[in-house]
Amino acid sequence: MSRFLLVVPPLVGHINPLAGVAAELGRRGHEVAWCGHAERIRSLTDDRAQVHDAPLPEGGDLSRPPGLTGPGAFRFLWEEFFVPLAESMAPHVERAVSEFRPDVVVTDQHAVAGALVPERLGVPYLTSASTSAELVDPLAELPKVAAWLADRLDALRQRIGDPSADHDPRFSPYGILAFTSRELLGDADLPWERVHLVGPVIAERPEDPDFPWDDLDADRDLVFVSLGTANTEAGQRFLGETVEALHHLRDRVQGVFADPGGHLGELPAGMLARPQVPQLDLLSRAKAVISHSGHNTVAESLWHGLPLVLAPIRDDQPIVAAQVVAAGAGVRVRFGRVKAPRIAEALTTVLDDAEGHRTAAAAIGRTLRAGGGQHTAATHLERLAAQPVTAATVRS
């Protein structure tokens, strides 16, 4: 039996993939503990999970000006959230390592303390890349922004990590779990000996016993709509246009909206909106998905063979949308300007498969399922736990 410590930021899309991996490790007899925001972790995993709490830094949240996109949004995210989060989490990660004594730390790519503290303490750690965007070097054409981030990560390492180390803490020398497939990544230049492409984690999640399954119409195509957990207020205009588009296609489709912020209000008859939805169960019944290009929703949709209409907002979303479009599995629309007729047109296009979007989505889905998800991820972690504590050994 081995011990695995999972370090995560307080973000749903970053916790969900590792929740399935943790459950699989537990089924194999290993001991698993978490370090992060305890309330958020327990709400997405097992409320009996062993969690070393790492409270948010004072004032720490993800609220950004709605119009802030591109490099400005990227800088804001690191300067105002990820770097302060790493500094506030560092003593809690160190305490968790001291008390739990893990054989391996698994750290989300954006919970940087989960990399820097173990490197200083000599504990092997593996990176969890919850989005494929970092793997394709999104800052390759923005060298000034890349240098700005490198400076901040280096300064952070001086404060909480091993000052003698020189690798990017977002990419562990011991290995990287990536919840995607090579076919979706495209022609990425990666250190393939260290990158393990396992596809999305499709595992049990907390159920919603109150979801009105009887209200689903078997005679119409179910279209699932989600802008994730952080974008619903900014996306109120887009969601309104989507409601109008689906209402126009009401004889053919039925829309089910994830609306955690409760911004939609009353919907036309036949549509459903819920603050929380059983997403995987809905995807198993859906025919298409409309999304902001959040990586988990995209990967889970494609795992089910579903084509997508994508309206990326910022951060990794434009990169993920570009990957889907390049694979032929979806259509991109402009989040800030698109109107209902264009959304209806894009949705009809992917549903009809005249341009092969459903066919391409099914093909990508097969590659994602072949990755093995949590089962393959757990096997990689077991192998790392069984090896001597040197990055060079793992790379060989």
C-alpha cells in the first residue's frame, strides 16, 4: 500500500478529475489524502475524505472584470490568485506532507505550492494537468508575458521551494497526467516520455436525487448547455441568446441548462435549468453540447461522442475550442457578439452532421476512452510510488 497526497486549488474543474483518480486509488487499497479548500473538496468527493485544509488567502477569489480577456486576464489570474494561493497554501502543504508522509504528491498544475514544497522536501510529485492548454505552450507567441510569468514563478520558488531547482514547477520532472488524447492535442511538441495521456475521468459523482428526469422529452434531441461554474453572470447575454435559439428549434431540441448562478429566470416551456446538474448522466442522453470550452466539459462531451458548439471566453478556453475545431468535432461562435440565429445555425450544423462533426466527435471519443481515465492514471501513480525518489529514474 502507498500513500498519495493530492494538492488542488479551490476550483471545480481542477478537483473533479482527481476525485475519480483518488477513488480508484482507494479501491486498490492505497491511502489517499487531500490538501486544499476542505469544504470544496468534500462537496465534490467523499465527505469523509481525509483533507488537510488550506483556507483561501484573504480576499482570494476569481472575480475579474467581465471585459478582461487575453493577456490581461492571464496576468490578473496569476498575479491576483494563483501566486497568492501558492504562498497561502505552502505552510499547509508542508504540514500535510509532514503529518501524512506521502510516497507521492499529486499536484494540480495551478496549485503551485504542491510542486514547490515537495521539491524542497525531497518528495516526488506528479503534475495533474486538468486542461490541455498549458501543454501546447499558450505563451509561445507572447514572449513578454511568458518572461513575466517565469519571473514570478522563480520568485515564488525562492520563497517556498528549492532555490537550486530550475525547471518549470507546472511540469514535474517525475511525470504529467494529462486528461486528453494526442489526437485532440494535435501537433504538440511535448516531452512524451513524461506526459501520460489518460483521457477524461468518467467516474461516479454526487447524485442529484431531485433532477426531473421525467421532464425530458424522448422525442426531441437533448442539448446540454453549460458555461461552467465561474462564468454564468458574465455569460448572461450569451445564455439569453441560447435560450432564444433553442426556442426557435423547439420542435427538434430540448435544452437543459447548468445555471449555478440562477441567472436565467423563467424559461420557455419544455426547457430545464438547474443550479446543479448530473452532467455525466445528461451527456449520456444528449445529442450535442453548447459550452464555453471548459476543458472538462469538452473532454467529457467528446468521450460520449457528442459534437459541440463552442463560445470561448478567456483563459484556456480559446485554445481548447481551437483543438476541437481543428479535430472537426465542433463549431466555434463568438461569445461576446453571437446572436440567436447564429447559435441555432451552428447547433443545426453539428446535429445534422453534414460536415462530419458528429463523426469526428465519435472518433475523438474513441481515443479519449482508450486513454483509460482514472484506471490508467492510478497505474502511473503506483509505478512512481514504487520507484526510487529521483526524477532521473522516472525519466529513464
